Amino acid sequence: MHRQARLQALSEFLKKQRAKLLPQDVGLPSGIRRRTPGLRREEVAQLAGVSTTWYTWLEQGRDIQVSASVLDCVASALRLSVDERKYLFSLALETGTSPAPIPDEPPNVSPSLRRILQELTYCPTIISDRRCRIVGWNEAASHVFADFDRVPPDERNMIRLLFARKEFRTLAGNWEHFVGGFLAIFRAYYGQYVEDEWYGEFLEEMKRSYPEFERLWEQSRVSTAPEVLIEFRHARAGKMLYHLTSLQVQGEADLRCSIYTPAPDTSTELKLRRLLDGRAAPGPEDAGEA
């Protein structure tokens, strides 16, 4: 990411976080009616113990001197989560990772990781790299999401598939909620790998290709491992409920393992078993329950 692009990302993030907070959330009087939502810049500066001018310059993305201790005060003033703090520090201090260029070919999945995929028989699981390229999956994922073998390798990017493929748009009961989890992960990568120009280029491509992407991107959180409950409306199996757990795989490739666990006390696992056995056909009992 070019320096100016990094500062622009920092500016947009600070504005978004400031807009989320109300005066009463941070112990300040609400006062007169406000023209825009959220705290004023001077209020954030007051809470952080810095001058209004300095905070204004920081939020405007100016190239100014920033220390970790002062950034910590700003993070506390804005009530940032752990992942949001990391994102702020990566952008403001250029502390992100500067890896070697990623080759065009996706990284290989080790035999041990492939064995883990196979063992997760009734948990659809996807392995992706730091660019959200899908590099591995199990049979359950092929049945629930898509037959990734039939997706051209250069199109196996989870973010792109969510917007480009009709089956992904119709699969999730709340598509925007589904997308939000992946964008939260992608934003965390975006802040971490500040020197990789690919991210900025990819974001611009997505904004040009899919009008709704920019809005969802601006609304996205920062999370390295969001845990969410997702409702799927599968064409053959009917309603299914899964808990998403995202795990980081240690190693140079920086891979991520996204595991969809059937929600307990539902018929989701039974439906998945039927899918894998090739006998899934939603009946009347499948229409309104998972």
C-alpha cells in the first residue's frame, strides 16, 4: 500500500470510529443538537489528552509524527477493540508486515492440513490465504457452498465470489451479515500488510465491479476471527445453521481455516449427512427449521 493510500485508510477509519460514538457513551454531555452523528473532533482530542489541532491532522491523514503512547490514548478515547487497535497502530505507525511478494500461484496446503480437512467430515471447512484466495476445502464445503473444483483458480477469491456468484448471494439468509464477517477479516489483513499494493488495487476493482461493495466495505468492522451464527438456505437441504470459527494457521503462508460447525439442537448435521450421501431433498419439515 502506498504511503498516501495508508494515510487515507487511517483517515477513513478514524472518522468512522468517531461517528459511532455518542457523547453519553463516553461520559460527555449531549449538549445542543449535532449536525453530524458521533463525537466532534475536539471531544475525541479532549478524551485522548491531545490538542484538537493534532488530532484533526491525524484524522485528515496528514503525514505527522505519531507515538505509540499517544495512539493508545486515541484508541482508548474511541473505545477500540483489540483488533481495531492493531489496525490503528498498523496504519499510523507502519507496523504492518512487509512480506515478500506473493507468487501468482496460491500456496500449497500441507499434507497434515489436508488430513485435518478430511477429518472435519460434517463441518464445511475452507482454507484461504491472506488475500482471501481459497486454497483448500473439504467435501462438505463443496456440497454446502460450491464445487470449487469447477471454479477457475484465478476466481477462487472468497470476497469476489460472495459478490460475483449467484449461489453465494442466495445461500445466506442474511447475505450482508455473511459478507460482513469476511470483510472484517479482510480489513484486518489490509491493515496488517500495509506495504502490499495488491490490496488497494483489489479494493478499487471490487468498487468498480460491484456497486454495493463500497457501502459494505465502509461499514465493515475489523476482526481477525469473527465468531458468528449464519443461516443458510441451501437449494437441496433447506435451512441450515452454522457457527463460523476462524483459525489462524501458523506458517509463512499465513493461511486461515474457516470452519462451519453445525449449530447444536438443530437438524443441520443430519441434512449435511444427507447431502454427502446424495439423498438430500428438503421436505416439509425442512422448510422452517434447521
